[in-house]
Amino acid sequence: NTTNNIEVIKGKIMKAKHTRTHGSFAATLLVATLLATAITHAGFAADDQSATWSQKIITPAFALKAAEAAKAECGKHGWPVTVAVTDPSGLPIVVLRDRLAGWHTFEVAIGKARTAGRWRSPTSAVAANVTKPDAAEKAILNQPGVVMIGGGIPIEAGGSMVGAIGVSGAPGGANDDICGKAGIAAIESYLSFSSRSL
């Protein structure tokens, strides 16, 4: 019991303080050590009530709904694309590819979603920052799986990121963004409802 342990430590501190009046350096050191131990125990009691943590992640059903909406938006413009929806860590949940989309769009779409999730920001914004001449983050351009082109957008619910969407195949990153935003808009009301329990 942490409370009992702290009470025992307090008793030892008082005893050490009494000894300290006789000029003992060792007693002074003991007081400092016991105080640090008491603070540490108190910190564990407040912060480590559980050995696990939980995270909100978009469900496969709504990941699919978002991907279908994004693909449909691109289809309206005649853009054959691949759409990927990942969890916050960048692992794919759903990947949809138009039969006319290039083979490369599969990995690029996943990479865009992964990058947006990793930096919790649209890939267009991340790319604009890291490609500046004096950007300190230039090294991330060479990291495996990083795709610095528009089309990757985080998916949020109640201020928490629950996933990310990536679109590849439209003519330019800005057009990929249009489709990605349409995908998120298709599930936005559901995300707003879910956020009430976050």
C-alpha cells in the first residue's frame, strides 16, 4: 500500500531529523534520500494506476466508407486513383484501387496516409515545411515510407487522431487532397458523434 509506505518513510524522516541535530552528515543524506523516495512513490500512485493505455481508432467499416467516398469523388473528375485509410500508426486498414490507377499509386497512397498520421498534419503542409531551404527536418525526406506530396490527411474525432487517409493518382497533390477531404466529409458526422465518448 503506497499510503502506508509513505507514512513509514515519514516516520524515518522524523527520526533522521532528530539524529541530524547531533551533527550527523549521514543523517542529513538519509533525509534527502527518503524525501526523494517519498516523492517517487507519490508520483507512481498518481500516474501509474494502469499498466495499459487505450486509443481511439477508426473502424474498418468507416475506413471503407471514407475510402469509397474519396474514390467516388476522384471518379467524378475522371481521375483513377488508389485510396488508403490507415490507423494512427500508419498501418493500412483499407486500400481501394481503381482498375485504371497506376501500380505505383498503391504504395504511394499508403505512404501519404502514413506520413500524415506520423506528423499529424496534411502531407501538403508537411512538404511545404520540410522543403524550405533552411528546414531542419530535411532528413525525414529520406526516411522509408515517407511521401511528401499532397493527398495525405489526418482523420480526427474530438481532437484526437483516429486514422489518416491517403489518395494517389489524381493530377497533382492538390487534386488528391480534394478527394481525401471528400472521404473525410462522408464520415464527419459519425466522427463528431463518436467524439462525445472520447
